[in-house]
Amino acid sequence: MTERPQHATARIRPDDAAPARPALRVVHEPAGIDLAAAEEAAGRFLNALGISTASESLRGTPGRMVRAYAELFSPRPFDLTTFPNDEGYDELVLARRIPVRSVCEHHLLPFVGTAHVGYLPGARILGLSKLARVVEHFACRPQVQERLTKQVADWLQTHLEPKGVGVVIEAEHSCMTLRGVQATGSTTMTSTLLGLLRSDARSRSEFLALTGAAS
């Protein structure tokens, strides 16, 4: 069994402290949004499918449809807040059951589920809510689950520089349950493991067991 390297605890005196690292502002800015043109196109789309929007109850449907998709494709900006790992904490940090809401890029139908995101800290630790924010950041756009899983893991590895990162997502895809094969109740699970969570057997087993992916 491979042993994970241990890190000595070093307490930093105030006069030795490094200056605070500024938080990274994370914003997703889709190009070329035109809600009026989208609403007009949505109306034509419904009419082409034989759905009249002339009635009182359907008259506002194209606009509501467009605003709904705009919301699904617009993640909230956030600051990636990190803190110095003064105590040299080197065990797993894991946020479980983070809600996932995205849209399949092949059919533009929703898929929903949960994400488990964990990391082995390096020099800095992350504000816990930011793990959910990163998931939302990449989920709020047309996606495939495989890409979403890897984007979250790669982004944390790049910006946090931990010893390892693990992401597991389990979701139900309405493009699979409501149409086509209509496999009601089926879910899809994907995972990405980086660093020690991939190379160290004990760390990998601990992460997968805590997420439930190993059961």
C-alpha cells in the first residue's frame, strides 16, 4: 500500500506572514445574447411544431421559454476565496451531494443530479461554498456530463494547486428518460481523479468510499 507523504505543521508568526492573496473573480460571459431575437425564434419554433401561441395562456410562452433558458445558461459570478493552509492539513476535504442542474447539449433537455467534490490541500485551502460555485459555473451551459466532470476537476487543480482532486457526478438525463429509450429512473455516473487521488491507492479508495462510488 502506498503511503501518503506527511507534512510538518508550521505555525506562521504575524511578522512572517505572506500578504493575502486577492480572490479570483470568476465570471462566465456568453457572447451575443439577444433575448428579443431569441423570443421571436422561439415563437416560430413552437408554431413550426404545430403549437399555436395565439391563445392567452400561450401568448407569453416564447418569452418565458427564452428567459428560462437564459437563466439555465447564466451562472452567478463568484470570488474564488482561498486561505493559507497554516496548520499543514493534509487529509481529504470533501463536499458531498452538491446539486447539479445542467442541459444536455445534444437535445437541450435538462439533466439533474448531485456532485461530490474533494481535494487534498496543498499550500492553500478553499472556502467550502466555492466547491459548489465551481460546479454551478461549468453546469450552467449546454453540457455533456463527462466534460462537466473533468472541467470541474481540472479547474480546481489549476487554480487551487492541491495535492489531488476528485469529482464524482451522478445525474438523471431527461433526454434518456423522457424520450428515445425512455429508461425511467436510470442515472449516469462519471468521475475524474487527479494527483494523489488518482495515483495513491489509499487516498483513491477513501475518496470513492466516502462518495458512495465504490459501493
